[in-house]
Amino acid sequence: MINFDGFDLKRLIIDSLAGLAVSLVIGIVLFWLTLGTVQFYDAGVYSTGLTEISFVVGVLVASALFGSMKKDIISAGILGLIIGLLTSLFEGLVLSFFFSPMAVQFVMDWWGNPTVILIFVGVLAGIGSNIIFSRKNQIAQAI
């Protein structure tokens, strides 16, 4: 396919799709494991339905960017998941300011749950190990 000085379109598409698949699988498992224990939809976010959209958009953007830059689909998936979750959290927080006075409850319910905290610690540990130990990662090679 098209190849411009190290830019490989085929590699970009494959890595992006692989990163998207990995991050969506992790995201689905995360939502399934925490279903009924974490209130993802406080402050009227559930009624708007925008959380799912922002999650998928965040994952798509991260997979497209990091899938080609890092050449590591696991890193792309994990970073895609984190960007998707942070996008969802930010969007829910903004909506809570405009539509409902539940910003404090939203943050406390979401971040106060031990399951979510453990999952985030695990995801951050996964990113750290990928950055440090990945042989394919250009950042680790540069360091």
C-alpha cells in the first residue's frame, strides 16, 4: 500500500483496528465486572446516552494515534481504554454541572469504589510495564 518515509497506511489500519478491538474487549469486560457495583450513569448521563459515544470516540482516537506510533497493539488498547474512560468521566462531570447538582456524588460514587480503583491501578501498571519492557516500543529504546 502507500508508504511515505516510514508511514505505512496498511500498518496504521491494522494496528488501529487491533488496538480498538483490544480496548473494546477490555472495556466490555470492565463494564460487565462492575455492573451493579459502580454508578457510571450518575447526573443524568444515562438518559442522554452520550457516555457510550464518548467512550467509543476516545477509543477510536487513541487506537488510531497510538496504534501506529508505538507499534504495540496492547499499549494501543490500554491507552485507548484509558482515553475512552477519561473522556466518559469528563463528559459526565460536565453534564452534571449543567443538568444536575450531583458533581460531588458522581465523583465520589465513581472513584470511591474499590473495584474501579483496582482496575485503574492495574491498567496503569499495564501501561508502565509496556512502556518499560516492550521490545517494540520506541520510547523504551530511546531511553
